[in-house]
Amino acid sequence: MRSLKDSLPIVVSYFSISTAFGMIAKEYLGFNAVLMSALVFAGAAQFIALQMIANKSPSALIVLTTFLVNSRHLLMSSYLSRFYIGVSKRIKAVVSFGITDETFAVASKRFQEGKANPSYNLQLNFFSYSAWVSGTALGIFFGAILPEDVSRVLPFGLTALFISILVSSVKEKSDLIAALTAGIFAVVLPSGWNIVVASLVGCFAGGVAEKWMSRS
């Protein structure tokens, strides 16, 4: 099964990172941490929200912050939706819920190769989602037995995974220009909308570079 094979790196990474999340969240949310992973399914947003909960931030501010962090998913869903012409809104909604940075990168790369398939995207998202939720549960029940030094480095797995996917996706000069431009803007701009703005600018830069190189 191609979707299972493609999801394995994501599954391994998500499982370790969500285990770390469960270990940390247990103190503040208890078993509700599993419910949070099941309903939110967003690594960066969950860690940010957890930190804000620990700091006793207002609920409205937590909701607004997580919305801004996850607003980039609007761009991802819009991009993938063009491959789903004729597919029911229910299927599109399920696919949209399961989109993450990593599943989007893997799915969009396959779709660009002319192998778009809603069932592939659903399976890819399901395997990744299952790893995230089950890892959170494991972190709550068995996290205490892991050494503290190990739990501290687990969250870096998400960053390492995405860097690996990004590097493997850069094949043309225009891809490199888009990636570098987006990366620079994401770092330079203030947090909040920086990811969304960086994504838009990166796409624009990549498109301009591709058109310019095709003419030369």
C-alpha cells in the first residue's frame, strides 16, 4: 500500500512527538490531552496552546493564537481542492481535517506527478492521525518511565521530519528560490501571520522564478 509506505516517516515522527506532548500535557489536561489531539490534530498549535494554558492565558486569546498558527491550512486545503473536482464535500471536509504540513507536502508531491487520488490522501491522513492520537495516550500513561533527557529532544523530530521532506522536494532552482524566500520571510516577520505571508511570498517568488527561467 503506497499510502502506508509514504506515511511511515510521518508516523514515526508524529508518534514520538505526540508522546512528548502527552507527557507534558498530563499535568495540565490529564486524559483530556488525548481529546485535544483527536479534535485539534496540530502539533505546533497544541504545544503553543499548552504553554498558554500553563501560563493561565485567557481562553479567547488561546483560541485566537491557535487560529493564527493554523491559518496556513486554508492555503493547503485550497491547493489540494483543485485535485478533487467532482468529489463530495463530505470527503473534502474529511481530507481537510487531516491536513498537516507533512501530509500536505507528501500528498501534493504525489499529486503533482499526476497520481491524484482522494483515497490515497485519506489513508495518508488516517495513518498520521492515528499515530498522533495514540502517541499522546502513550505519553500520558507511560511517559513517566522515559528519561527526562529523552523527552526533551522528542519535539525536535517534527522539525527534522519537515526539513527532510523539504530537501527531498527541492529539485529545480525555482523550488529552491521559493523555499529560501519563504524561510527568510517566516523568520524575519513577527509571529502570527508570518507563516501565511511567507507561504504566499514564497509561492509568488517560485512562480516568477519558474516563468523567468522558462524564457531564458
